[in-house]
Amino acid sequence: MKNFSFEIVKECPTTGARAGIFHTPHGDILTPVFMPVGTQATVKGVTPEMLNELGAQIILSNTYHLHLRPGEEIIRKAGGLHKFMHWDKPILTDSGGFQVFSLSKLRKMSDEGVEFSSHLSGEKRFMSPEKCIDIQNALGSDIVMQLDVCSEAGASYEEALEAKRLTKLWLERCYAHQKNPNQMLFPIVQGNVFKDLRLECVKDCLPYAKCGIAIGGLSVGEEKSVMYDILDELNPVLPHDQPRYLMGVGSPDCLIEGFARGVDMMDCVLPTRIARNGTAFVKEGKLVVKNAKYKEDFSPIEEGCDCYACKHYTRSYIRHLINAGEMLGATLISIHNLRFLTRLASQAREAILQDRFPEFKQQFLSNFTY
């Protein structure tokens, strides 16, 4: 615990949005924060230097994918994930549980763990809670996640109950196995859309939440209003003095709505995924740069944006790159989208510190449609 701590600098009395500082071995994280996703030890098409320039404070990588390739032992021999990918700021590793359940159609769960087939080779693999922690120990990330069960959207109450049971059982084993003082284990609150299961799962997690807790299994197909309703239910019962991480959520409107419900950390592949399809975030919602209407548009993606792409390139040029299949096009829109979200989180923090977060939220959401 001495290597991790969290302090709340200011809290919005109206919404409960928090401005905090999360102290980790690889540096402080100013919250609320958006975290770019580097699933395979890289944020697609964006270098660490670019990430630094656009304001990224922490990035994610994925246990499942890195276990399959190149393998955690190679990364351990390289000196850990920070050295392997040339990133000297904090890293969070997802446990891989979501990928096991979403990518592998052939899987078998038991109290011992989950047997699955590699989506790359079809080879049979087994992930126990202890194995999940061992892999993340080898990766050397700052924040590690428990192995959990993310039930699918539309799951029955009985299926969600069983997922919650296994999540609790595996959390106990992850916690007992995690011994690295330079890594903080986050428990994960599951329970699908069932409020009673969510509240029970918070109680399950509390003994193991030392400096951080995660909310999983949302934004997996349910309506946004349902997600917000669940967050409203969880906000009063989650540990107040610990960072709260909403997993896999990253559209700009969801960021603001999440922050307004006491969430401190969020991540998503969305900004780089839509960039590869030629779509950019703008304050009104989204701009499909590859569309023909921008063929002779020599303005930046967004006027007033301070990102590298907007300072140097036009919609016309970026459209040309996307339609020509040039990699640079996706990189430039990725830079813009990631900067849009890191800046939005920073603006939300400033609004909290200046006692104007409700006004900031209302103004942003009134202009934004996604």
C-alpha cells in the first residue's frame, strides 16, 4: 500500500464528480482520466511520444493477448512491459477475462478457472486466478485486475448470479496470490443489470479493495440509460476514498455522465477504432472525414483543437489518406480522437476544481450527439 494512494482534491457537491490524484510507482495520475488502450503493448498507430504529447497519463494493455503473443516470459526478460513498449508512465493490465469470454466460443468454466481455445491457433489453454496474477506479475503493470466473469447483455438472472459467484471466488484467490507491492489489485463489480446482484458484489469486493475498485460488465449492449442507472445505484456504496474505474467505456458523452456519477477512470478502444474507419470526434458529435463532402475542405478536423493533426493537416488531406488506404490517415485521426478525450477529462477536472462542473456537463451534452 505504501506505493499507492489516492486523494480527493475537490468534489462536486451537486453531482459527486471528483477531482483527485492517484499516486502510483510510475507517477501520479490526475483524475478524472481517460486511459488509451494499448491491447497488444501498443496503442494502434500511435507512438509513446505521441501519447505523451496528447496528454495520456496511463495506458492499458491486455493480459490475454500478451499471454498468447509474445508471451509473458519474453516481456519479463525484456524488463517488463514499461521497457518492452517504451512507456515510463503507469500501465493497467486487464485480466483477460472479457477476451476469454468474448473471443473464445469454446470455453468451459469451473471453480478452478476457465478452459478456452486460443483465437489465434485454436490451442487449448487454461486460465486460473493464480495464472492470471502470475502473467500480470511478469508483465510488471502498476494496476492489475482480478480474473472475473463478464456475463453477456441479456443474460438471465441465474446466469448473472453464477457469474457473480465465480467472480467472488476468483477474487479471493487472486488476492491471496498477489504479493507484488509494486502492483495494485482492483476487484471488479459484476452483476449485469440486476441492482441487487451489483450491490451484493460491491460487498464481496470491499474486503479486497485497498486502493481501487472497478465496475465491469457495462456498455456491453445495454442502453446507456441502463448503465447510468446502475452507476447511480453504485455511487453511494463504492469506497469513497479509492479510485473507481469504469471498464471499457469511452464515448465522450459516457465519459461526462460517468464522471458525474463518481467515476474516476475510464478506457475504451473506441477512439482508435473509429479513426481507422475515418471518423473523428468533434464537439457536436462525430465527423466522418472520409465522406466526399470534405474532398476540398482545407480546414482542420476541428477548429481550435490543439492536437498535432489539427495543427498541421486538413480534412481534405486526411480524407485522401483514409480513402487511399494510407496508414497515416488512421494515425492522424487517432491522435485527434485521443486528444479529444484526454482534453475532455482534463476540462472536466478543471470544472470540478472551479465549482462549475454541472454547468460544464450541461453545456457539453447539449451540443454533443453521438
